[in-house]
Amino acid sequence: MNEISRRDEVSLSGAALRGAPWKAAAISGGVISATSYGFGLLTGGGDLVWALGLGISLFAMVAAIGAVAKPEDGDRVTRQARQWSLQHPWKFALLPAGITAVLDYPVQLLIDGEGVFGSAFDALWRGALVYLITAIVTLTLQGRARSSR
């Protein structure tokens, strides 16, 4: 059997993210955060924590989905890691979800001031949403990758 360890799965996910569209991810996350907060201010209910969390989530999803959207790009190791990610979308989606939770936790803790456990719950909840969306979109890309071969 070709069982790999959890550490190897994380390494493969990280290798697949190498060369992800980080600039596009950062821009899209920043734009959606600013837009969300701006619209909130215009309507009288601007929530900075919500806007930042939304931007962090979009940042992770754009990076992850952009990385596996073109599995034939990159060097040999990156291509193989992206192929693995397309074959194992639920395992691949764990890393972007973890990135989201780790980046969102200090926002929840420092700006929202919910406390250690409340902030952890909110960050994990947001990470779970990123996990679900990233895995589902990667599943759809898996079908596209098979049909383009």
C-alpha cells in the first residue's frame, strides 16, 4: 500500500501551493476586505473583524484554487504535488483551511476581543468553511483536469 504520513500530506499540499498566485490572492483578499468594510460603513454597520476575516478566507481560497487550476505549470515536483492535490482534494484543502484559521485567530483575539476560546472557535469555523469550499472547487477542477488529458 502507498500510505503516506500526515506530515507528507502537508508537505505535498505545501509543494502544490508553491507558485500559487499569491499576489492575486493578496489583492483579492485586500479588495474584498476593503469593499466589505466600506459597504458596512455606508450602511451603518461596518464590522472590521468580519471584513478582515472575509479577506483572509478569500486570500487562502484564491491561492489554493489558483495553485491547482493549472496542474501542468511549474517544475516537476510542483506538477506532481498538484496532481496529488487534485487526486486528494479533501486532504489538500486542510492546509488552506489551517492557514485561514491561523491568520484569522489573532484578528479575532486582538481586534474583536472575544477571548482565547471564542476567538479560536471563530477562527476554526472560518477555516472549516474554507476547507469545504476549497475541497469542493478542487473536486470540480479534478474533473476538468481529467477531461483535458
